[in-house]
Amino acid sequence: MDKIDRCCSYGPEEIKERQAFWNEEFEIAACKSLEEFNVKLGHEIALEIRETREKGQTLALILPVGPMGMYEWIVYYLKRWNIACDHLYCFLIWMNGLIKMEIHLTAQSRVPFNMQWSMHSIIH
């Protein structure tokens, strides 16, 4: 938590200054709107899923419960690229910890306003 707290402690004028603990491949990508953020983040997540699939690797992702706009774009790109997700395990960050999210959702999870229902409606 200390690392996260430190990351969040920088002011707007300092946020773009490269930090020693950043991964060397990390780059800041500013967005002008939430819609642009959704597209860019959705594309980056889908690209990671695609690349690990092509390498024959298993991928585990920890994804935020909200905002959810990027999930629509993840599905868009994966369908467009015809990428299967049987190598993928997703965990959602919830206020009180991690909740495992199964890729194959059941009919019982289609209760409106439930997180599984929301994800199911985006995927299908």
C-alpha cells in the first residue's frame, strides 16, 4: 500500500516526471476524455491478451470493477482479431478485496445490476 500511496501523492506538475521504480517500458498516455480512456485502455488490455495467446502463455489479469467502459472495447478487439480467451483468468478489484470472475458466466448470474450480469451483458 505504501507504493500506491506514494504514486498517488504526486501533484499534477510532477506526475509526468519519470520515477526510478517505473518499468522501463512504461509510458504515460494522457487522455482528453473518458471515452478516449476507455478505447485506449480497452485496446491495451486486448493487445496483452492477444500477445500472451500468440506466445502460448497463460494470463491472469486483475481488473477494476469501475469504470467499465473499457470492457466493451476489449471484447470488440478480441472479436475482431478472433482471439479465444481460454488462456485467460480475470480477477476483479472490489472495494473489499478480490472477487474471482469466471469467464463462462451462468444463466443464474443474469440478475440486473449484479457485477456478473454487467460483465455478461458486455461479453454477449
